[in-house]
Amino acid sequence: MRRTWIATVLNFFLPGTGYLVLQQKRVLALFWLAGALGLTAVELSLQSDGSDLYWPMFAAVFVMNIAFAADAYLAGRRLAVEPATG
């Protein structure tokens, strides 16, 4: 269960890293991580420019991060419930 919470927190701050901890969705996780880093760069440039678009962008990224965290939590819970095979 500890790994689930670590993945949840990581996926909130850097979408994709939580999936890597869970060893799930690895290829997608790398793309999501690259996308999140790109969005962060855009968001920071909007903030420094004093753009009116900063707050809508911040809100959209915040909602997206909550969704990624929730998905990592649910994925971790599914892994904890599934019986080990092998």
C-alpha cells in the first residue's frame, strides 16, 4: 500500500512517474512525463510574462494532476488486490 501512496504523490507532481513506480503504462508514462515537463515550461513562461492565460493554464494543469494522481491510486489499489501470479 505504501507504494500506491508514493505513486499517487509522484503522479500529482510529475505525471507519469507514479506509473513508473507501479511498473504500469511505462511507455505512456514517459510521454506523459515529457508532456508535463513541456507544460510546466509553458506555464512558467506565461507567469513571467504576466499573461492573463497563466491562471487558466495553472487551473487546467492542477485538474490534470489530480486526475493522474487518482488514476495512479486506483492502479496501485488494483495491483494490491490482484493475487500474485508466477
